[in-house]
Amino acid sequence: MKKIIIIGGGIAGLAAAYRIQRKISEGADLECILLEGSGRFGGKIFTEKSDGFIIERGPDSFISQKPATIQLCKQLGLEDRLIGTNPGTPNTFVYTDGKLMTMPDGLSLMIPTKFLPFAMTSLFSLSGKIRMALDLFIPRKVGNSDESLASFVRRRMGEEALNKMAEPMLAGIYASDPEKMSIGSTFPMFVEIELKYRSLIIGMLARKKALLVSADTDVTMNTGKRPTTSYSLFMTLKEGLGEIVDAIIKKSPDVQFKSEAKVAALEKQNHGWHISLANGSECHADAVIIATPGSITKKIIKPIAPELAELFERIHYVSTATVTLGYKKEGFSHPLDGFGFVVPKAEGKSILACTWTSSKYPHRAPDGYVMLRCYLGGALHEEIAEKDAETIQTLVRNDLKEIMGIKETPVFCRVFKNHKANVQYHVNHSEIIDSIMENLKKFPGLFLVGSSYRGIGIPDCIHSGNQAAEATLEFLGAKSE
Ligand SMILES: Cc1cc2nc3c(=O)[nH]c(=O)nc-3n(C[C@H](O)[C@H](O)[C@H](O)COP(=O)(O)OP(=O)(O)OC[C@H]3O[C@@H](n4cnc5c(N)ncnc54)[C@H](O)[C@@H]3O)c2cc1C
């Protein structure tokens, strides 16, 4: 019987395990063990339930446009557990010049697709709006070299669009510095649109139209009716993202999930791989999937592949912190009439973004309470995420008082620090990954997955886990049909 070892029980490793389980359920003669270094599974996904509040320490949602998470949830029987954002008031605010201002309707990521709301908004100056509209006439970039998000946005839409939208919203998602982050590896859609349509505004409008047409065609061709299920852009599960982790473990009875099983070293043997654990135990595998963060993977592979490990030195990580606060609803000083706000660096605050969690998603706070979640740190404010929890809490409460006028004492305030947890996709990241994958060919039977490579979001990690499982099955001669 062939044996597969997966190192790391975050969502990428778990997705790989579940894909292998499905193959075993079809009759494949395989043994699969997942070794997780910590005492729990899920990695960055960590849901806590406390007094009726559902608190996410790390990610709080995933995007539905990339299908891997929804597909996995369907396979796990979790389709009925999926929830989208509340339909009511999907306003997002930007804190600018000392006040919260609504993002104009029709902004698709950062591209205006409706004229009137864009023309009327006071979020941008007149000269800023004219500069953004110049995107309609600016020629496309010559050559296909990668560039930073800042360089891309400055070139197409100007400095104001960069400072008020791209930096807090787009770089914010990646906790990254817009001057360093790769547009090609983080928002490849923008690069494709420029290539195809030249103008981002024209391209975004064309894509919107195409989506509407294809939705209509789909509806007419398949059923003649409107689809009964539609997903909002951001999705989660009724009891939080941890439901996916629990379901994978429950629905994979043939996979051995071992916690407190930190891998210390990996050695190539004539027939397969020898794995040594920090607790002194050892095991053998015919194929190994390493699903740890790149900073750990580098250490595991260094003795057998120093050249490969060297390439990992070029991938950087930054620290972030999330702070979740619950309040009594009665007498709460803010209407929470939206999904939350982002803060441009120029405003000089500690908070990068604040999600009004109980307004954005159902089931997050018990009746009579509201819940907020603030995001801090990242490449532009890393020193803040490294402060002690008490200082972080004070900084957050001061900011919330100033920005939203909240003076009430929270019923709870939980600070979660993510030390060097957020991988950074800098300019030319994809070249580094291409080199890593090329170099990896020297080690047949060894596969690398997770957020350090070709996608940070949960759907990307699940997709990479699925792909690694398929490649492993093929290597062992047990590929899925
Ligand atoms: C604060 C924060 C907020 C985020 N928000 C979102 C969001 O809202 N939506 C979204 O889509 N994405 C979000 N992300 C990104 C996403 O959560 C991660 O990219 C993804 O969960 C990473 O999954 P992974 O399996 O690659 O790695 P991880 O989750 O890091 O899992 C790696 C696992 O390997 C284990 N491990 C480490 N060393 C060893 C060893 N030596 N031996 C064995 N096991 C080991 C770890 O304990 C861990 O369990 C967020 C990330 C952070 C940090």
C-alpha cells in the first residue's frame, strides 16, 4: 500500500487530505497521514464561539468568484450552511479628512462603472475624478513586465485613486505595501483587462455586461427560470469558517489526522521519504505534500535542497493583528449602517480597516448585541501589530472613539496577534514561484502547497491543495478519473 504524508493541517493541507480521502473511498489502496505541528487543525482558520458570539481569529470570509471553497462545501454537505452578506445596506466607508465617507455606488474593486454616483461623490476632488476618467484615453502599457500596484494605479487612474482606494482597499486585503506588491500576482484581472480593453473602465463595463448576458443565457438554456441560489461576493458559514475544518476531518475517516506532530526534518531515501518529528518519532512515505507556510517549508527542505530553500528567502512575511469587540446594542452610539470602513495610511490611524461584523453577516452576535472587528499592522504599520495586546486594545478603542464616536465599554475585546503570518507577493513573485516549481522537479514525489505560492485567499489554498493531491495520486499511479 502506498503511503502519503501531508505536513501541515491548514486549509491547503486539509483540502489535499480530503481529495485523497475521496480517492480512497473510490477504492484506491492508499494510506494517508496528515501531520500538524500545533494542537489544533485549521491553521489560520480559527473560529471561536463565546456567549453566542462567533469570533474569527484569522480569515472571516472567502470570495465566491473563485469556485473552490463553494465546491468543497458542497462535497462536504455544507451547502445549507453557507451564508452571504446581509442584503440591507452594503455601504463601505473610507475614513478621509477626519470623517467616514461612503464609497460611491458602482465602484467595482476600484473602477467606477456608474457615472452619476461617481460624478456626485465628494470622496474625490474634481481634479482626482478627471484624472481617473483619463483612464478612458490612456494607452495600454508597453511590454509585459510585472509592476507594483501603486505604479499600475498611478499610471492608469492617478495618485488620488491610489491613496483613497487602492492603498486602503486593495493593498489592505493583502496587508501589503502598494509600492512593493505585485499587480500580476495579486490582481491579475486588472492586467488582463488592460491588455484586452486598454481602459479599466471600458473593460469593467464590458465584463459586467458579459456577466449579465451569460447569466441570462444560462438561465434560459438550462431551466428557463431564475437561479434559486446566488452567492454574495463574500461568503462564510453559519457557525464560522471552522465548520469547513471540522467537516473535512469528520468526512475523512481513512485519513489519520495527527496533531502535536511537528515535522523537524525530511530526508530522501531510495524508495520515498523519511520524516523525523520533533517529538522523536519517525515515519516513511512514498510521497510528501508540504503544506506549511513558506518560512517553515524553507527550514524543512533546507538539508536536502539548499538551492530550493534559498529561493524561499525572497518571499517576505509581515505581522498583523485582529481585534474583535462586542457591545450591547441598546444605546450603542453608531447606527452601523454598512459593512465597515477602511483607513488610508495618510490619516495616521492605527486601524487599517474595521468590519461591522454583525451588520455584514447574520448569526455573528446574539440578540441585543453588536460586534466589530478591526484589522491592524501589515507592511505599512507592522510595528503596531508587534505591540502588546493591552496597547493594541487601547489604540483600537481610541481610534473607534475618534472615527465612529464609540465611547461605550465593550462587553468583550479580544486581541489576536498574527506574527509574520501574512505572506507578501512582491513584484516578480510569480518568477520566484516558477523557479521554485522548476527546482522542485529534481525531487519527484515532493509537492508544495499553500498560501506562499500562487494565491493567498482560502479558495486559492483549497485549489492548490486539490491540485497537489491530484499530482500526488498521479505520481503514485492512482489518479482520479
Ligand atoms: C489575519 C488574517 C486574515 C485573513 N483573512 C482572510 C479572509 O478573510 N479571506 C481569505 O480568503 N483569506 C484570508 N486570509 C488568508 C488565508 O487565511 C490564508 O492564506 C490561508 O488560510 C492559509 O492556509 P494554508 O493552509 O496555506 O496555511 P496555514 O493556515 O498557515 O496552515 C499551515 C499549517 O502548518 C502547520 N505547521 C507549521 N509548521 C509545521 C511543522 N513543522 N510540522 C507540521 N505542521 C506545521 C501550522 O500549525 C498550520 O496549521 C487571512 C490571513 C490572515 C493571517
